[in-house]
Amino acid sequence: MQETMIDTTVTYTIVYMDKLYVIEKVPARVCQETGEEFFAPETVEHIHYLIKKGKQPDRVIEAPVYNYS
């Protein structure tokens, strides 16, 4: 069976306390067949640290929000 996982970086988005956060250049293993992303536990911990500690963002963007209905 051929390995379909590659090590790369991705853009990760998360909503926390009604705010949208975008984290760029996150290390991940990505399945080339499905696009599913896998993160090491220390990567997830670092993402939580960035958000919860209120680190100054590198930049701020504006995003439109739509209701599906």
C-alpha cells in the first residue's frame, strides 16, 4: 500500500468565543486522496496558546458572514 500522506503547511480556521481565527502556515500531515488534515498534539496546543493568550495577530482581515437559510 502506497503512502498517501504528505507533510506540508495549511491554513487553519477556528471559531472561539464567537470570533473567527485564521492561523497560517500550520504544520500538518495531509492525505492526498481525501484532503483530511492531521495535526500533532503540540501543534494543537500551540494554536490554542496563540488564541487564548491574546497574542497580537500578524494582520487582521474582514470576513463576510452568511446565514445558510
